[in-house]
Amino acid sequence: MTANERLQQHVRPSERFFLQKATDWVSQADHEYRPVLTDFLNRRERYLVQTIVNQTPSLQFATNGGFADAEMQRGLVFPDYFVPQLSDFELQLMAIDYPMRFATIKHYQILGALLGTGVKREVLGDVITNQKHWQFYCEATLVKYLQSNLTKIGSTTVSVLPVSMSSQLLPEDDSVLVHQTLQSLRIDNVIAAAFHISRQVANDLVRHGQVRLNWFTEERPAEWLTVQDLVSVRGQGRFVLQTEDGFSKKGKIKATLAVIKHK
């Protein structure tokens, strides 16, 4: 059994398409002996690509989303002779111009409007705000398309323009690190612990389609989480399973969550 076949046994069925995509990126970089640029990847996807790259000693993997700890980052799989530069990631920072005195826009509205133009999530990076101004990252090739097609966010008329990365807003990290000892890493159990709600309420949220796991709706309460999974819960907030640190003396799983609760 190959290393990739063993890895496939430890990923979810919903991740197998991405795993093949990631394998193709790595194979291309290895066979053509050149850097290969990926889409924007979430934490879990970056973890999977890194795992595959680690199987080929002559290759390395670097990521960049415009700033440290960006949730969405483009990856570069490259031979060991290559030294990545920022320009190799082909990122573009876009600023949103809107009538701030008369309108309010929110993160979910911006992402919804961007996807409403017909682009896919994987060509978009993080949305950044200082609670007044808004910016977002995208693939550099999308600038003209988004300028032509992103003209409204909700009912607010907007325009977008490319700006220098040196003018990026300072990202706000609202996450709180929470150390938990858990009976299991079932998604409903971890949600209950993260947001201090009952297991039954968490179970119902999952079964009723109110939970997204790594951007995909997850309706199986028994789904087992793994490191770097991002879980979003409607009406509650979101969290990342940052670490799984073995077992306590009572046999419970020790884990660290980075939690952002809705205000």
C-alpha cells in the first residue's frame, strides 16, 4: 500500500476529490521540476498538501495569504532549488468602496456577494475589516472581473479597487484559545464544549444543516474531527481544532480550540 493510499484511509469521503487534486499538484511539481501554485486553501487543506509533499524529499511547500495566520492561503509546491518570492503567490488585495456614512456591510454579505458573481470560494482569500473599512484578497487574475461584476453588497452600491499590500488593514483576531478534555472528537460533542450548549442541541444543529465543516455542510453528528478542521455553527460562531494532545489520566482527549463566538 502506497503512502497516499494509507492517507486516503484517514480522510473523509468529501475530502477525497481534494486529495486527488493535491496529489496532482505535487506530482506535477515533481515530474516537471518546477513550482506549482495552488488555489486558496483552508487550514485542513494545507495540512493535507503538506502531508503529501512530505513524502517527496526533493519538494517543499510554502503558503501565503497576505498576512500571518490568514485563514485562506495559496500554496506553492516547489523543488528544493527554488526560493519563493511574494510575487510567486499571485495575490491581490482589494478594497471595497461604499458610502460608510449611510450603509453598513457585514462579512457574510461580502462573501455572499463575491460568490454571487460566479467565482468559487477557492479563488478568494480572507476578508479583513477594522469595523469600518473592508478589504479582501483574491487571485490576481480576477481584478478586472470583480471590478465589473461586484457592484452591490446587499442593497448597498459598492466598487472595488486593487490596492497595495502595504495598505492592508490590521487583521483583528477575535479567537480565544480554549483547552478542553473531551469524551470524543465527534463533531456534536466538540460543538457542545466550544459553545457551552447541550450535546442534544449541538446534535440537532448538525442534523438540521446548521453546521459547516471546512466550508461544506455537515449533517452527521458522529463525524469525527481532526486537527485543523474549521467548524462554523449558525447562530453560535466558529472554531478550529488546533491541537489534539493525547489523553488525560481519566482517558479523555486533551484538545485546544480557537473559538470565535458570534456577538
